[in-house]
Amino acid sequence: MDYKQYIAEKLQIEGVSAEEIASFITATPSQDMGDYALPCFRFAKALRKAPVIIAQELASSFATDDTITEVKAVNGYLNFTVNRAGFTLKTIQTVLNEGEKYGSSTAGEGKTVCIDYSSINIAKPFHIGHLSTTVLGSSLYKIFNFLGYKAVGINHLGDYGTQFGKLIYAYKAWGDKQTVESEGLKELTRLYVKFHEEAESHPEMEDAARAYFKNIEEGDPEALELFNWFKSLTLAETEKIYDLLNVKFDSYAGESFYNDKMQPVIDELKQKNLLTESEGAMVVDLAEYDMPPCIILRSDGASLYATRDLAAAFYRKNTYDFDKCLYVVAYQQNLHFKQIFKVLELLGKPWHKDMIHVAYGMVSLEDGSMSTRKGKVVWLEDVIAKCIEKCSAVINEKNPNLENKEKIARDVGVGAVIFGALSNNKIKDIVFSYDRVLNFDGETGPYVQYTAARCSGVLAKSNIDFSSFTLPEKLESCEYDVIAHLASFPSTVSASAEKLEPSFITRYAIELAKLYNKFYFECKILTAENEETVKFRLALTKAVRITLENALALLGISTPERM
């Protein structure tokens, strides 16, 4: 049951809809205050009364029943207590019946969400800086699918630009096929770095690189063959990392895909008199909106990121007819997306309002920042491998006879990386720490995975059929805390989609793990005083296991049975 909606529909507040009332209702911070609270200051202006008086009047007029057993006015808040017996039974039964679908909904049925994430650069390192966009976008993809939407995952590859001319120059000058084939991206990065080192004293190399890129644009067979080779090498290596991180895409259409799709956008900008000349370049003047001009064509006629992003926006709307189009890109690109969205608005596209920049903070290691041009790079593959190695060492020390040790070390190590990146509000910068993300006792992925494995261990030790469980005579407060948190999972998933915040789910999982562990240590499960209590606590344990597994799956994390 949606208790918030139930309460809202029973309340009668002049000029306020039930949906609006429900949105104001929150869970109380402690059981002593009931289960749900409505802050009445929200209605003080409309009703022209003090919040305390509003709360008292609403409390006196609200008829309690078998669902809501008590209503109290407390300091301008209206506190509601639900029928805890019915609530408890309904919650556990719902989780057990729905299983892997618990928390899902059909709210997005018939709607499409395009999500642009990861968007790596061809022939450049897949480094720690790509972690946030990759796992944040992947989690949103899973969340929206879980809520019934058709999510379209797009890897907008960086496969266009002068850097490819630089790479061709470097390969022809200092590279060889055998080394590139064996070393892959690391060798291509070495060549790219060498180009920039040499170009400092030989600036004419920059002109040669531009000429090589022009060859790619004009379809020169040799240039295209090298470009496509670099691209296939990159995708083959990065696919291994995507597989480890449980990341999927529906489209790999990169910048080069839009090379022949830009002209119609440029033509429409001209037709609507939005293009003006500025120092030889063609731009959309955005001074009226306190933004610098959006450059569409450089003075030499070359396109830019903005041109290709506009073409991509048109293509995605025409191809997918999206309800939302999300761009999971670092906050440094805030201005770029404001410009793109404003240009679409000026073009008269009503769907400009459905374009959303999901900005996130930067990721760095404790020893500082990175620069591909200078060769200072932290490869994401190495970060993941190190976490798996550290997990393997912990398992060998604490549980050397564990079956499938390698797989569990991989699941926990990868889970630690993902959970660590999604633990905080997405806009915050992250300093990645191996010791912190791999802490089995802290607020981490391994802690949640270990709690889920603990649930599996309890269930494996019992041969009692708990499918027909009943409530014990007395419900302990630590049991009810777990129940109340289990019941809030569906609303947490919905809120994470609405706010585009997978961190809501990481925090939910941490709290559920904490509450279950408190219950585990305070209440006997398999040796409880009677069989009915054993059955109830086993059912509760199973519900926690299901919910933790569902939460972790939405983050892209596996849940081991043993650890």
C-alpha cells in the first residue's frame, strides 16, 4: 500500500491536491513519533493560519481506521501511525512475492529515455576520470528500465578531430604494427604523448597532423584504414572493462557518425537567421542570455563539438522520439550544454526542455590529477585490477577455503569501485581511496555485499519452510526498523530516477545493511524461542537479501552468496 497517498486522500485541505499533500509527507526520524509526518507550515500561507493550529484542526478531523491507527498534532506537524501488524505482513509478503521485481514499477511504460554516458575517446586511455560517467550513466540506465521506461544507452564515442591526425603522424614516424597490436591503447598513448613532446620544438608537426585529419574527412584510404584500426583496437580493449563493470550500450554512434548529418542543422540555423559571422566564424549570438556565442563553424569551415551535438540531438529525437535525453558529462561542460539547449530553444524545438545535463564531479586518486598529453594517466583497468587483487588477499587471509574465490574477489573488487563512485551526491568531486572503498566494516560496497552474504548464510543453515510465516506476539523495535526501511525501497528507486541520483540507492543499501546487522546481533534467528518466531525472522532475512540484491543490481554490482 502507498501509505502516503492513502493519508493524503483522507485529508481535506482546501486548494491542495492529494498528490501535492502526498509529496510533502515524509517518514519520521524515530518510531516514537509514529511512522509518517506532514509539515503543516506548507499550508500556512494558503490557509492563513499558524502551522500549530492547522495541525490540531487536521488531527481532530482525521478519522483513524484499520490502516492508520493514530494521528497526533506535534509542534506544527501531523504525525501518523500505521497498523504495524498489517504493515509488517504486507511488506514482507510483497518482497517475497515480487522477488527480483521488488521496487520496480510500470510508471515509465511507453516512454523512452536516451542516456549518453561513458563516451570515451578513441585511441586514448580509459582512465579513472571516466569512472563516474560510466557507472553513473549505467546505473541510471538500469533504474529507468526497472521503472518501465525504454532506456537507450548511448556511447557517444570521441572519434573525430585533429588528435587522429596527430596519432597517424606519430604512428608513421615512430610506431610499428606489431607493437601496437601487442600493447594496444598503452602504445597508442605513448605515441600520442611523444607527438606533443616533439611538437613543442617542431610546431610544423601540428600542420601535418591537421592535414592527416583532413585526409580522414575526405575518405583517403590509408588514413581511413589507420583510423578504423585505432578504433577497433580501442573498442576491443574497452569492451573488457565494460563487461567487468556490467555496463551495456544500445548505440556506439560517435562524433564521426554525425559528419553527414550536420548540414541540415546548419541550414536550419541559417533559414531562421540565427547564424552570424564573428571573426570569420559562424556563431549563434547568445549575449542576450548572458552566454558567449555558440560557435557552429570555425573560420576555416570546420565543425566543432557544438555542431555535432546539435546534429546528435536532432538524430536522437527523430530516431527514438525520447521523453528525456540525458547527458552524463562532467560539470566542466555546464556552459556547453546550456548553449546547446538554448540554441535548440531558439530553433523552436519544444523538446529542448527534455534535454538534461546530468553533471557530476571529478574523480582523482590521492596522488593527484592526470594529463593524457603529458603521459600522466591512471588507467581504469589498473584501478579495477588492484581492487580485485586486494580483495583476493583479504579472502585468502580470512576465508582461504572459500569456493569460487576468484569470482568472488572479482565481484567484490569491482563492486567496491562502482559503489565508491556512486556513494556521494553526483556533483561532488571524489578522491578515490583503495583502503576506503575496500573497507568491509565501513559504508562501502563490500559491507553491503557481506551483509547480503550473511543473509544467505542464515537461510542456508535452516531447513524450515517459512512461506506461511505469521507475526510473533511481540515485534521488536529493531525488527520493525528493518520492515519500515524495506517498505521504502520502491519510493527510493523512484526518487533516484526523479533526481537522477543513484547515490539515493547506495545510501539506502547501507542503511538497510546497518539495520539488518543490528537485528542480527540483537535477535536470535535460528534459535528463537518458538518456531513461529524462527519462521518470521527467516522470512525477514529473505526479504532483506532480495532487497539488497535488487539495490546492488541497479548499481551494476553482483551479490555473492558467500564471502
